[in-house]
Amino acid sequence: MRILKSNTVVAITDGAPHHIDKPRNEWTAEDKRKANLDNVAKYILYKTLDKVTFSKIKMCRTVKEIWEKLIQLCEGNEQTKENKLSFVVQKFDNIKMKIGKSMHDYDERISGIINELNTLGKVYSNKEVALKEVRGLPKE
């Protein structure tokens, strides 16, 4: 965790002060508490991540950096999100009940796709979902 302080030696540029690392001997009780919380959060993240993901974030210095890296890894950039959404919308549009499968299985598949869509920010009304579910049933 980096605790910063304003650098009074360097002139202010563009109206914004420059910041430098605050030496540990100048840390206040609040600074120590924040650093400890950062360490606790890092410990929790380190213990819950698999080895592959951990290897991708181990160079991050703060929890904020770790979190931003995890968001990038899991959600991707805007283009990736749009591609994921298009793919899941297509899955929803093309879903059909498979012959020999139960209605329960079909309903679970639709629920899974709806949850994916909700996670990606696309929300369908109950009416739209029910219509899609009925249209995907076999004629038999």
C-alpha cells in the first residue's frame, strides 16, 4: 500500500499538487489502519484466486490495482463485453427444447441464459421470456 503526501518542494503544475510516498515514520494511526486493511484485502484475494489468475495479478502492488486487473481479466474491455452480449443474445434467440429432455431441463437452460444476459446488462421482461420459452417448445 502506498501512503502519499503532497510534495511541498515541487511547484504545483496545472493546479494539481504532486504527491510522493510518505515515509513510514510519518504514518498516522489512520494511515496504518488503511495499510492494514489493504493487506487484509490482498490476503483474502490471494487465498481465493486459482493459480492461473494469481499469476496474472501477483505483480500488482495495491488492492485497487488487483481489482482493476481482475475486472479486465474477467469482463474484458468494451469490445469483449459487446461480443459476449451478442453471443448470449444469439443463444437466447435460438434456444429450443431438445427432444427427449424434460421441461425442467429446458427451463434451467433458459434461466441460465437469462442470468448471463442480466449480468451483461441486458434485461428481458417476464413476458418476453415466457414467449420465447413457449416458442422454443417442440410441436409435439
